[in-house]
Amino acid sequence: MSALDKKIDALIQDFASELNALVREAALEAVREALGESSGGPAKSGRAMRRGRSRSTASKKAAKATRRASKRPGKRSPRQINSMMARILKVIETSPGQSIAEIAKALGAQTRDLTLPMRKLKAEGLIRTQGQKRATRYYPSKRRKSS
């Protein structure tokens, strides 16, 4: 083994042992925090102390709640869904044979916002489909119900 290889090997060993020590310390701190013991780290702020959490835990929970809230925009009302169904039906009648992505682009909406109204339109027999999965094309139904 050359001198350069020995130096590289020594640096890798030092790095690995330092990393191992940090991982153990983090695991120990997590256990202490779970048990409610003081970790000997930075002092808690007054607000976090009243809640019984460290500042980092409080901020982590707030960040997690924000992420969760941003994923769920809320339930749409039946009026909004019916409005979207009417808009979708109009697009399908004017230009049949489009994919859901093309319909979404024409409406200025996202495809995930169209899935429920599309299912309802199909269940009511107002539209029919041809193809499967991403190759699905939408057409007005031949046996349309009278309005």
C-alpha cells in the first residue's frame, strides 16, 4: 500500500469513527427527549419550557403541521363539483376524444381535480371512455339522459 493510500485509509477511519460517535449521541439524545429528561443541550425558551418541549421539537411539529395542511386543500362542495362536471362535459362535447390531461389544460385545472367529477359523469352515463389508464379518451355518451 502506498503512502497516499494509507493517508486516505486513515482519514476514512477517522471520519467513520467520528460519524459513529455523532450517531450514538443523536440516538441517546432522542431517547432522553422521549423520556422527558434534559439532554444537556441548549436551554429551552420560556414558551417551549411551558409546553414541556424543546425549541427544536416545537418547530418540527409546526413544520410538519404546515406540510400536512398544504397537502390537503380541503373538501370541495357539491356545488363546486357539479360546476366542474358541467365544464368538463362542455369541453368533451365540443372536442370529443381528448385525454384527461388535455381536458385539464383546456379548463386550466389540474388532472387530480378532475378525477372525481369525471367518475361521477361516467357513473351518470353522461360520458363514455375508450382505452385504459393514461391512454383513456373521453367521449359524450351515445345514450345521454334528457335534461
